[in-house]
Amino acid sequence: MAADALDFYLFKLVVPLRLYPDYTRAPEWLLTQSWRYLTVIPPLVLGVAIWNGRKRYPYLPVAACIFVLGVLPTLGLIPTYVQFASTVTDRYLYLAMLGPALLLASLLDRPRRLADGATAIALLVLGLPLLAAVGYWRDTRSLYSYNLAANPRSWISYVRLGIVLYNEGHVDEAIADYEASLRLHPNQVAVLDNLGDIHLQRHQLDAAQACFAAAVASRFVLRAVASKAGHVACRQRPGEQSNRNVHGPFLRDNPKSETVAYYLIQALMQQSRLNEAGATTGTGVAT
């Protein structure tokens, strides 16, 4: 994983094209690639070349160390929450770019007309993609539409576009983007919550309940989502056991969730199940 991240950053350092927020290069994706074991070769070869050239270019190993240390905390050696989306992202290079900058400055330290001219041309060529990037960085819709066109696996882009479309009043299109995101990356609690809210606003209780129940089934369930799930279940089928089926597992894992307990007690009392409602009060779920 760390080697793959280094390969990715080194490639983008040499060819800084097609840059966008989400590369969807998560550990789960990498483990499905047959070439994953070959990712250690480029860093090893480059490391040997840097060691062999340390006398001729004394700043080279220093620059390499700065670069590696700059990205080391985000290479995946220590799992982080953001890795569920991607191990690599452009912003992780901000500090690490001090290494290449030091190397370039050392090479240009002595006046060389050819080197100076080549550097000026390189800066001009590399600046052109930046001008093009201004167009799709102007707003969220443009940015994530570009991201999705460049990387169709970007489920985060679908989520961002869904939020924008919903806020603009394009609810059906927002639903389509949310559902596309869930097809790529199922069990996203926030997306299921958003979909459930939309269906609830449209009085589509079955669809809302399905979304909230799927969110509750996730081990990353949010307290508010579990509350909504039970509330919808109470409105939808007040005489059935569905309220406890939704709330029970969450309360067993989160016995101090007062908001969820409140909705469960309401549902039980409406069904005249007073003994169970009393057992739920202050003690979690009755067995």
C-alpha cells in the first residue's frame, strides 16, 4: 500500500496531469489488483539510483528524504479514516514538495543558460494545465463532474453532486446520484440517511424505512439515523414489531442513546406495550 502510494506520487510529480480531488485508490481496490506486488520495484530502483548519485548530487538524498517524510504519515502504514475513500490525494504532497523544490534550487544554483531556459519552458508548459483547471474548479458541480468523467469509480463524486443537485431543487437527479454512489460503495450511512429523508419528505414510508434500516444495519450507524428509522416504523406499521427490530440492535450496542430510546418508548406506548416501554426506560432494550 505504501509503495503504491509512493509510485502514484512519483508519477504525478513527473507527469502532473489529470489532477482531481478523489482518485478512489483505496486499500480494498489495491488488494484486487494482480500487479500490487510490483509496486515495490520503482521506489527500490529509485532509492538505489539516489544512493549511487549522492556524491555527484549531494542534495539529492536530502530532497528524497524530505519528500518521503512529508508523505510518510499518509502512506497507509497506519490506517486512517480517510482511507475508506482513497489512500492518496493531492493535498498530501503540500509539505513533501519542499524536497523537489530544494533539489531544483540546488541544480539551478550555478548560472547555466541552457538549464535556466529549460526551467522557464518547463514552468510555462506546466502552468498551462493550471489555467485549464480554473474552469472546473469554479464550483462544486463542475469539479466533481470533471472528477467523475476522469474517474468513473469515484463514488464520492456522486455524493457531492447529489448534495448540490438536491440543494438546487433537482431532487430526482440527486436520488439518481445517491443511488449510483451506493452501487459503487454500499452501506454509506450519510447517503442512506439523505435518501431516507427525501423519501420521508415525499411520504414514501416504505422507501424511507428501507434506507434507514439499511443505515442502522451498518456498524457506523449514526444515532440520529436510528431515531428516524424507528420513527418511520412507528408511523408506517404502528401495530407491528418493526420498531424494536430497528431500534433493538442499536440500543444494545449504544445503551446510552437517549434519543433512540425516546422513539422506541413512544412506539411501544402507542402499541400499549407498557411493560416493555418501562423496561426500556433507563435500562436499554428489554429482553
